[in-house]
Amino acid sequence: MADYKLIGKNYSTADLVAKVTGRAKYAEDFRADGMLFAKLLPSPMPHARVRSIDTSAAEAMPGVEVILTADELPPVDAPNEAGLTNEPVYEGEPILAVAAVDETTAADAIERIRVELEPLPFAVDPLESLRPGGPDARLDGNTMANSELTTIKWNDVDWAAIDRGEMPTDGPITDEWEVGDVEAGLAEADLVLDETVFHQSMGHQPLETRTAMAYWQNGKCYLYVSTQSTLRTHGPAARGIGIAPEDLVLVSEYCGGGFGSKIAGFVQMRLPALLSQKAGKPVMMRITRQEEHFIGRARPGLQGRVKIGYRSDGRITAMDMFFVQDGGPYGFSTDFMNAADQASLMYQPLSHRLRGLSVYTNTPPRSAQRAPGGLQAVSMIAPIMQKAANQLGIDPLELIRINAPAGQAKLGRPTNGEQGNVSSAFVREAADIGESTFDWQAMRARSGRRNGSKVTGIGVALSSFNAGAWGMDGLLTIRPDGKVYIHQGVGNLGTGSVFDTARAAMEALQTDWDQAEVIWGDTSKHLPWSTVQAGSTTTHAHTRANLAAGEDAKRKLLEIAAGALGGSPDDYDVADGRVFRRDYPRQGLGFAQAARRAIELGGRFDGHELPGDLNPVTVTAATALAGLGLMGVARDNYPLGGRVISHAIGFAEVEVDLETGAVVLKDYRVSTDVGTVINPRTLEAQLHGGAIQGFSAALGQKWTYDRRWGLQVSKRFYSNRPPTMLDVPHEEPMQWVAQDKPDPFSPMGAKGIGETAEGAGSGAVLCAIADALGEGYFNRTPVMTDMILTRIENLPPAFSNLAAHV
Amino acid sequence: MEIFQWGTDPWGQEMLVRISWDLLYLAFWAGVAFIAFHIIYAVVWLPRLARANGAGAESGAAANVPARITRHTAAARYFHWVMAASMIALLITGFFPIVGIQFPWLTIHWVAGVLLTVSIVYHMVHATFFLDFWSIWILPSDLAEAWNRIRRQAGQQTAPIRKHGKYPLDHKLYHLAVTLAGLAVIGTGLVLMLRIDSIFWPRNAYFLADETWGLMYVIHGLGGVLFVTLTLTHVYFAIRPDKFWLTKSMILGYVDRDRYLEHHDPDRWVVSQESNKG
Amino acid sequence: MAVIRDMMPAFQLFQPTTTDEALGLLDQYQEQAWVLAGGLDSFDWLKDRVKRPAAVVDLGGVEELSAIRSATGGGLTIGAMAKLREVVRHPDVRSQYGLLAEAAGLVASPQIRNQGTLGGNLAQDTRCWYYRDGWNCYRAGGTICYADTPTAMNREHCILGASRCVAVNPSDTAPALVALDAEMDIRSSAGTRSVPAEQFFLGPDVDIMRMTVLEPNDLLAAIRVPGTWAGARFYFEKSRDRQVWDFALASVASAARITNGVIEDIRIAVNGVAPTPLRLRAAEDAVRGRQLTDEVAAQAGEAATAGVRPLAHNGYKVALLRNLVTRSVRGGEA
């Protein structure tokens, strides 16, 4: 790896002190004079039509200022949501909002509002809706085909098989692709595993609920909101409120997690703005945990069938995937498609087919959740891989290696018969370094070890997911105070990448980090065009964009120095806050001097002339900053070798008590192909944090619906069970190792990791449980005490393997 | 005072839950009030009537009447007491917990209910085919006669009042009330057993629609509290000294000739030396 | 009228400093009063607006209710307001009644144990998710158990002793105190009465709307642990899905006297399987006076599950109960 000054080094991010001292201002920490508080009226039914609303008793209450109904919102096209509705399609969907002088008054007012609802047919389980004569979650259909809402029923499939927990693959679907000949691939296989699989839906449950506060001044709306992205939330927020982007100032300095549920903010963020407009006062909308549970998005569950053919040497000849996706009531998630894309990369099957559809249900709205589809793919396929390894007599890690992608490996849905490719994959290398660092063979030797009624299980799983984007802009100014101001349009989601990626610019300038100021979290602070703070794109996209800006600044520094001190720019170099002669380093200019010189020169030096390929958003921002100092501004035009994907291999050790069904995760280790490591500390946080979310999927987090009513009964953390601190291995610190092999097609070679990390945790744990139980494969997540005991005791299962939301 | 207890279903829609327990207290106090009224009536009004009518035992066509006349067969008496016992058990198990005397009541309640059902079914068959079926039902002539009695008690001149047949109108009225209330609680009670775990079937609270269930609880409750009033007044009459000969007849099965002749019209309740079977 | 959750309404808050003052308030407000101990159960109810008391009586300031004292003649008296953390850390509890220390130490999470009290843990309401969510079930005064219908989700409900309602008692310390043969001191303005731990809990067969014998004007004042089982061989185990902050799927507590390998005497109690903590007399009888072997322990497990009636989703609890009871007799590390 290259010898970097900043890259790959630990440091403390600029927001750290504010966070640990509680001074960081999250959306709900802001206050404005005369601020009102908003409360939402949630639907008590899974699907209903509002017949009438009587707000008279609420309006008569002292302190109640305004009420906003769905009729007052800018309209949206089906199947999208508006934030308030007259046809709620899931329990908890807001019907109207009340703003009052305090939250208690607002809540009391909600209780006094009489809403007459007409119950409508509802579906909780996608398969319920596909059943002939089954209910549809929406009045306009139960699925979407070719971007049109439509209704599909499976009239001619074997429903008795479904009731037994076996997924047939002959039902009508909306989406299909094939690479090679899957039937032939299966026919030539020495071993075919054919499994019905189930992955649960899971709420995002970020620590910070989706809060927003808004007020209006001189026709401009100021919105303080909990969102993952900053710049990329700005447009959607303005559209949601119904104003031009220049009339909106969006502030989001900190975000307590989103996991994909707040990528561009959230649909209800318009509500405080519209309430404020109506009331003429600032309005704060704090979302409670229970509200968050409903409106806070969820990962689509999958019900499916996976067939994999293996040659006796372990090579996968064919992979056939069939999925029914639980699409929630709105929009369209692509999880089942992503699952196939990622599987096609991870396992490089010689032939591959995807068939599937997404079915609407009256359960919380879905959105991308950390590795959307990628997690499901690993959770469902890793145990099948391990089963195959056992049956073929191959070390499971070796089976990963045998099928691993390498170099610019192919992946995904073909266009015109051709699959795309990734920019790089160093999976075998990650397997090697994991095997040696973690002593995999010694781990494997512990498999099956008994300790009283407890038995040890060992699992390993490969996970891949998207890890990059490109074409963004970098923007910085070196000002007469000698500091480098790096403007970041990405959000501060808590991953640290808003700071980590700024270091690429300082690396280009070979200047200490304490000379940098990162500007973020407020759209009035002139932010450049950015990726969404999602899809694990930031690290890749913005090391590139900031490097481009840094290199642009460096070129300008060299030119200024040459102009001021003579010689050609090539005679100069930049480091430690100076531009200086290579052959006589004492001669040069400090950044402060260079900045003043740039202002004198004007033109492109101080941002009065801008490159022609910048995004208009960046042009606006740069224009506002012009003349403040030397401007480094550039679009990321670096080369690209393909889709950017990172990889992680998780190694887990569990202990399963055969008498109580209790699972204790004893150890988790992870090796990764993440390109160049930018910040070891934040990488560790992502590798482990992602894995913990994977443990959640594998071991406990789920929700439960009573189908008679279509209502959820597990609304509290203690009943939907995300993992706690003590569910994470804690006797020894979890280990990790990164290959630190740069992606050859990126100047700095960095890739994202946040999403990749999750599947590795989930897959490894599921394999470890199966290993402990001696071929105890469930093909269903999460695996919990009741399922384990039911299996051990050979009891009749309480629910079908395909049953959703139990 | 409330008549019904309303609740909401999980969707927030209003639904009928059961009768308000205010009605239990109402039924209790109604029974007490009736008894108080009757005591006053018996103490103040009846002697006056008796004096006015010059009441006394009539002698007459009694030659053929045996010394003991069978009023209730053994079978009928067993039925009555089984029914009474199960009814008391049902009232105690049904209502004591509501008024604050708590104990595990449910199993006793449904077992007693099943026992009551069996005894009532037996009674219906027995009374229909083996007893004088019409003797207990109110006939148009009963009503005409009752009207005359009321007029006479109010001091008006009427045709002579005939004595009763086997069952006087008040007994028939009581029987009718018990029949209606009994059928209501039994019918609903049996259906309500679907809501609890029993040895007969797996419970299923969704067997009927919520509103139907609500109606079941209301009818069961109304029947139940009506029985509070009916039982109170029944016990009151049973222990009244002037009615005790009737109570005795439900224990021993017969009435004495004197009582028979005093209260009944032999033409309307025909007994003979042989007719001791009732 | 619309329903809103997660937003505490206004109520009158009383913060008495003596028990008598607290009892006076309970007399004054009767059914309208709500006794607040650590708040872990209460605040859920209040925030969700499902229970709406007019007056909340916070016992946090009543110092006399939180003392832990050794009783003359053996045993311990633990004030109902003693924090679970204090119970866990108390040297006498640890040395003599490790069963209680262990049970209290497995309640919820460290944060909750810092705030939660022993009395609150004993008197807490059930966690049936239908009932907690405000469904108008038997326990809420209705005429239905939503957790036992053809579509009910009842993985965490009871397998024994149900009567219409199938909710379970969630307390971790209750089975330990039943096993230790503790007594509950209950105070009202009429005086103090004492109830054995076993009889402190009420099943739905007797009162479907209460979990304990506490009347509206009663306070659980103290828990008296007799010296009888001091230093006995204890076993406590809690089965749960997460390693912390989870209610028991089933829990077992046992206290045994074993001499020369013979079980002289034993008390076994379980929770999470029935509407009340359950003392398992049949299991005790199956092993009392017998040599402790794995077979004998297994017989206790079998005896424990006699008469079980699992619901659609909790058949696994039968095996869990059997195995936990077996383990509690067998002894060793949980």
C-alpha cells in the first residue's frame, strides 16, 4: 500500500467531543421562539377508508393551534405515500397532524378527534394475497409489473405445498432473468440442494427517531431534520413542502442512525413545515419510538426457493432463485433483485436464474435497509453453502474460495445478454488472511465440542455488497487564515465518512489534519453535489471527489507559487500547509499567502471561473464561495473499472444449549476486502456494527402480527428484540482484519463497507447454529429458542416455514 | 346507571361487551323491594280482603278426596331441586366474584350450567309427555279470572271468583318467567362455552362475530340478573308461613286435603283416590 | 375517539415520605390511585395511556420501605422499595440467599436493576402483548382472551393453569422467593398482614384483572425471607431470547438440602409458564428423600409437566419447563 500521510491512520473526527459531551444538536435539540409541538393521529386499522373526521372537540381545546389533514397536502402518485392519508394502508399510518403549545396538549387533542373509518380488506402475508380470492393490500392492486400497479393471483399453484412450507416455483411472477442454462447446470451437477427459504421483515429502528422541526422566515423555510444525507435530502424536502429548493434551508448536523430509512429524509418531514406555514409559528415534530416502529421503514421479507447445483469439486454449476417479496404497502423495493445480483457475484454460479415478484402487504412501508437484498441473500444461501460443504466433504471456507469472484468478476442481471462486472474482488485473499489471522482450522476443530448440554458450532460466510459511487464534486477553499475549508454535502450519519473522506483532500495537499475545517450539515453553507449518504457509497465516491478537489487546489497552488516565485509549476510541491520549491524547500508560500494571492488573481483561482463539468448545485455553492480564497473544485472524473463492491468473510462461534435452545454467540471475527483502509477506527465500527445488525437478523429481531386484525403485537424493543450489548461477543474483543489492497481503478482505492459487513455477521452465525445442531438447518430467520427446541424435541412446528410475521 | 357495558375492538370500533353490572344491583334491589311490598300487602291488605270476603274453608264435594293429594311426583321434585341447586350454584359463581367475593368460579359455573341444561331437558320431556302439560301454562281464562280478582280486590262487584286449578296464575307467571330467563341463559351459556377451554371443543372466540358475541353476553347477563330477582322472590314465598304447605309439597310431594280444598277447585284440579300420581 | 400511545398524559403526582402518608393517599383515591415504585412497569402503562389513574403515588421518597435488615432469629427483611441492584449486592443476600441474588441479577438490564425495585418486580403486571397494547381483553375488563384464539400469537404465553386468560407472570424474583418460602408483608391503613409468597399471586381463575392479592389501598411493604433455606443448595435459571433485557420464556428456582447425596428437602418454583409463579409440589415429591441422580432429576422434570396445555405457538415451553426443572434438581452451573 502507498505511504500515506493521513489515509489509513486513526484520528478523532471533528464531531466526537460534541457527541460524547451531549452538546451535539440533533433535530429534536433545536428550539425556536413560540415553537409548537406536533402529534400524529395513527390509523388503528391495517387498511381503511376515512369516512369522516370530526375535529371540533380538539379545536375547542385551549392550546390547540392547527390541524393538518391529508386533503391539504400536495398530491402524490400511487403507489407513493404523502405522509398523511385518507386511506391508511398500514396500522399506525398517520391520518392527520395536530400542532399545539405542548406535546401533552397535542396528544390530548388527538384523543378528542373522532375519525370514522370503514375497514377495507387487508393482507399481512404476501402469500395470503397471492392465494386465489385472497385480499389485496391496496385497492389498486397487489403488485407492480412494468411500473404499473396490477393484481396477480396464483390460481394454478400447489397451495397444499405452500401450507406444508414448500414454495412452488410455477406461480406467475413479474421479474425474471437468466444467465447460461440453469436447467442444464442443475442436470450436470453432482449435488443439488433445493431449499424453501424465508427471511423476515425487520424494522430499521435507528436510535434517533425521525424528528423534524420547521419555521418560516421571509418566505424561506428552515427545516431541522434527522436525515442520513444533507444535500440529497434538500431537493426531496423542498418538493415535499411544495417550494423551490432555494427557499429551503435544511439543517442536519448529526443523525442518530438511519440504516437506509432516512436516506433522503422521510416523507413526514414535510409535516412540521406545512403545520408551521399554517400556524405561523415554528413546529417541532418529535416521533416517538412506537410511531417510529410504524412509519420508520422496514426491510422487505422474502419467501422463496433456492436451488443450487454443485460439482463434486465444489464449483457451483447453477443457482436458481425464486422469491416472493413482502413489499409493504407503498413504493417498490428491489431487495429480491439485489439478492440475486449479490449472489451471482459471491458464488459466481456458471448459470443463474432469478424469478420473483414483490407483493404489497398492509405492514409498515419498506425501504432499503443496510445491504437491501444482500443480507437476505447471505442469510438464505450461506447455510446452504455450508450444507453443501458438509455433503461434499469440503472445508466451508474452501468452498467459498472455490466459488469466489476474482478481479473484475461478472455479476447481476444481464443487459443484452451480458453481465456487468465489478471493479475488483480480492475474496480469495480475504479468505487467506482470515484463515491465517483467526486460525480458522483451530476454530473448526472446536466444532461439536460438548460442555455439558452445550455444544459448540462454527460458521463462516461470505458477504458482498455495493461499496461505491462516482461522478460527484469536491469543493474546498484555502482561505487567508491558512486553513483548508472542505465542504461536504454528504450527511453526518455517524459513520465518520463525512470527515474520513475529507482527509483525501488533505492527503492531496500533504497537510496536517488540524489545518482542515470540514463544513457540513447545513445547506446554507454552500455544499457541493454529493452522493446520498447511503448505499455504502460515500467512502468511495467522496475520497475520489475530495481528492479531485485537493489535486485541483494543489495544481493551483503550484501555479501560484511558480507565478509568484518563478520557475514552472513542476518545480514546486505542496506539503504541510505550504507550497515550496522542490529543490529549495525553504522558498515557498504558506497557504495563507497563497490564498491571498489566489484572491488577487481571481478567475479560476478563487472560484470566479469554474470547470464546465460541475453539477449545477456545486456551481451555485462555488459561486457563493468565490473570492474567499484559493478554490479547489472538481468533478470526480477518475477512471472506473466496474461496479464497486466490497467483501467480508465472517467467522462465528456459538454455543447452543441442547436442553434450553439457548444460543450464545461466543466469538465473531471478520476479514475484509475493502480496498484501501481510510480510517481503521471507523472501519472497525462498521465491520462490527454491521455484523451486530446481522446478528439481529439471525438471532432475534422480528415482528409479529395477529392476522385476524392485521395488527402488530410486538411494538416494543423487548418484544421485537433487536440485539443488546450482551448479545455481542464480549468475553474477548471481536477481531477484524482488512487486506488493505487498493481497488485498482480508484486513485486512492477505497471502498465502502457498511452494508457488506452485515451479511457476514448474519450468515456466519446461522451457519454456526446449524453446525452446533449437527445439520440443524432452518432456512428461516431469525432462529430463536422456540425453533431450536422444537427441532431438538422433534415437536410439530408451530408455524409453516413460509409463514410471515409470526 | 348504565344498562350496557361498551368497549372497543382492537380496531377502535365500539362494541357491546356485556350488560352493566349496575343491573345486578338493580335486580337485587328490585327483588328486595317486591318482597317488602308483598309483606306490606300481606300484612295490611290481605286481612282486610279476607274480612270483606268472609273467607273460610268451604266444605263440599270432598268425599272423594284422599287425605294426601300428590302435587309433585318424585321425578318432578328431583328435577326441581337439582335445578334449584344448579341455579343457586350458577348465581353464586356468576355473581359473587362481581360483588367482591372471589374464588375460582368458572369450572363450577359451567359444570352447574351443564347440569342445569340436562335437568331442564329432562323436565321438558317429562312435563310434555308424562305430566299434565297445560296445567302450568297461562290460558285466556286465567287472564279473565285474574282481571276479576283484581277488580274484586279493588272493591268492585264481580262474578264469583273460582278457586285455582293445580297452579294459580302467579305460579304460572313465575314459571313463564323462569322458562324464558332459563332458556336465555342456557342457550347463550352453551354458546359462550366456546369461549373457554372445555373438554368438549377447542375454544374459539372468533366463532361468531363480535357483535353476536356481545349480544350473547347481554342476553346471558340479563337472564342471569333476572334470576337474581326471581330467586329472591321465590325463596321469599317458599319460606312464607302461609305458603309453606306448598314448599312442603315440593319436599314431600303431597298436599293435605284441607289445603287442597281450601285453595283449589276440585273441578279444575281433579283428584281421585287413585290419582295420587299427580 | 382516536387512540394515541407513547405520550404520557397529565396526572396528579404525590410523593409521600412516610408509609402512613402513602396509605392515606391510597385510601383517599382508592381505585383511582396508582402506586409507583421503580416505574419500569408503570411508565409503559402511563405513556401508552392504557391505564389512566387520577393520582400517582410515588414511593421513591419513602425511605423506610427500602431497608434490607437481618431479622433476629435468622432470615432477612427486604423493604419492597429496595432497588434490585441493592438486593443483588447485599452481602447477606449473596452469602445466604444466593438464589434471590441470582434471580434479581438476571432481571432485565443493569440500568433497569438500578431503577427497579424488588416489590415492583413482584407486583408487576403481565407482559402479554395484547393486553399491554390496550386490547380490551378479559384482563382489561372485556370478555375475550386475544392471546388464545385461532390466530393468536402466543409464543410467550402459558402452558399451565390458564383460566380464560393465558398471560404469564413475568417476575424473575417471584419464583426465587416462592422457593425460599418468603412472606409478603402487606400494609394498609387497617394494619399489616402477612401472606406467603405462594399465595401472594392471584391467577385469572380467581381474579382475571389482578396479578396479586394487593387491594387498591394495600402496599407491599416488605418481603421477609425466613432463615429456613439459608445457605441451601440453590439453582436459578432464566431462559430468554436475548442475553439481557428480556422477560423469561421460563424460569426455575430451587432450594435444596442435600445430605450424602440424598435430597432431604427441596422447594422448586417456576415462572413464565403459568399465570402465577408456580410451586411444583409434584416435582418436589418425586425427588424428596431420594438419592440425587440424573434419573431422579429427570423424574422431577417429567412431574413438572403433568397437565400441561400448550397453546398453538408455545409447545416448546413444555420441553423447556421439563429440562429446566430437571436441571434445577441436578444442580450445577445454570
